[in-house]
Amino acid sequence: MTVKNCKTQLLRDFIIENINKKGKITFAEFMRMALYHPKYGYYNSNKERIGKCGDYYTSPIVHRIFGELLAKQLEEMWRITGEESFTVVEMGAGSGWLCYDIIHYIRKEYPRFYDNFHYIIVETNPYAKKKQRLLLDSIDIDDDKVSWRTYAEDGFSFDRIHGCFLSNEFVDALPVHRLKAKNKVLKEMYVSYNNSGFFEIEDDVSTHEFKEYLGTLRVYLREDQECEINLDASKWLGHVSDKLHKGFVITIDYGDTIDGIFRENDTEGTLRCYYKHTVNKDYYERLGEQDITAHVDFTYLIKVGKLAGLQVTGFTKQSHYLIALGILEKLNNTNTDIETTLKVKNLFHPEGMGEIFKVLIQHKNIENPRLNSLRPLHSITI
């Protein structure tokens, strides 16, 4: 048995053991173990997840322009918040390229901001942390500019900050509960196991929070229609607000408002697996070797954010966001070959990442901030 197969089997045994103790577990419990088991989970393994040799691409990997535009955004936020000490907290930095591009650009273009700037990477994977350190060492940044911290169910391992929480494709990988309408009754999908393998059970919901969620957002499931609810996103935003004294939260991910999600996904929900740049719904296969994600419900993030003290600065498509930040101007002023130009266009093209990815910006303890990235596109001249 190879090392990879051994780890997959150990993770499988661990999940089965937990099922045997309870008889069945929620899909959220299964997903949490498959993705975040300390040794064998997908996000805590030594596996290359992002890029050509991984399972999917992310915007920072496509081109450094994405990170440079976010650096421009952060500098504007620093000015709006009073040009004081400013901390950026990135959730799950992956290979570290977003942090690399942001810091490199800020040091080059905004020296005053750089002098007041600190970057925290929230990372639990030792392998990823080592890769991030090596990458950042290559640009010889000051030792006090970057630090690594952790996030757990009880919150973050650092004090309150003045600055910005930044996440790119973080919320979509938080564990979700799966719900289904059956005979006009709300049911939850559970996971169990027998000699034939894993199987699903429809049973009573594990918490009444789901009914409150659906009622508040005015969601009405049709017969046999499935949906996912991400309670962990609410807990995470609560912890973010606790640690944010003054500043912003930028959440970039694929998803939509609740209306958009239900309009585009008729009955089967949005849960998917990504393995070697292919998409599947084999949730119980390749444990620890494939990603499991669901579209982000931004209506829910806006609602729970307000309850936690985070006000909405703006919500838009990634295409709008990047164009307003100047991606077209950057393309026009950069000597790039056709292949590079096509890569950059994928960031904002409607058939690429531009439409499916959304950007939610929230703020706290700032009076009516106005960001250039949220201005109407008709006001932009190139």
C-alpha cells in the first residue's frame, strides 16, 4: 500500500469509527473530517492543491495582477482608516502567492503604507506554512512584516487588529449541512456506513437554526430540492468581528445571493468535489485527496455579518471589482504576450472567473466609507 493510499485508509477508518459511535453523522461532520483532520484531511496534507499539479486554480495563481490590485485596495483602506498601523489577516494562504504579490507591490509602490503594514497568515498546515515561508524569503522582506497564526472553533490566536481580514476561496470550503424537502417536511442528510460502504440517510434536522435560516431569508424548498447551509461561516464572521477593532473584511469566493443560488441550481444543490481539475459528486471517494466545496451564500454572510457588527460596504462581481480597481489599465500599460493577456482576462471575463466569483466588502467602526472598487463602471475612463 502506498503512503497516499495508507493515509486515505486511515482517514476512512477514523470517519467510520466516528459513525459507529453515533450510528450516523451530519454531512458537515463528515466534511469537516475529510477536509480538516489534523493529519490526513485534505487541507492539512502535504498534497499540492493549487495550480497545474493540483486540483484547481485560484485567482492569485492566474496572474500577479490580482494581488497587485488587492494591494491597491488595501492602501486605499489604510488611507480611509487614518493612515495608522494596519494589519492584513489572510485566511488560508495556500502556496502564499497572494501574500507575496501584495507585499512585493506595496513595498515598491506605497513605501509609507509599507512602513505601517503587517501581514498575518492564518494557517494550520505545517507543509503549507513552510512553502509560504520559503516563497516570502525569496523577496527578503523585513522579519516583522509577516507572522503566522491559527484559527480554531474558539477563535483566532492573536489580539484585536486595526486593518483588514482578507479571504479568497476560504468560505466555500467550510463544512456545510445538507437539507432536503421531503413530503413538505425539512429533512437533513446524514452519513452512515455498512459493509457496502458509506450511505446517506434522510432524518430530522440536527438543529432548529436551519428553519430560522430558511425563514429569515424567505427560502422555500420544493419537493426533493436540496440546499446547503454553512453555519461555520456565521461562527467565523463572529470571530472576525471580535478581532476587528476598526477596518474592513474582504471576502472573495464563488457563489451568489440566495436568489441567484436557487435560480441557477434547480434541485441538486451546489456541493461539488474537485480532483485533478475535474469536477465530481463522489463525496465519499478519494478521502483526503479531493476538495469538497459548496457555493457561498452571500445573503447569509451579509445577514450574520450585520448581527456581528459588520456593515455592508458593497457587494459586486469580481469582474466589476477588478475593472474598477484598474485591471484594464494595467493590461494596456503592460507588455504581455497573448497567452498572458488571456490568463489575465480570465480573472474578469464573464465566462471565466469574472461572473461566478463575487466580492463582499464589510466594514466596522468607519463612517460610510466609499471605495473606488465599488464605483459605477460608467464613471471609469481608461
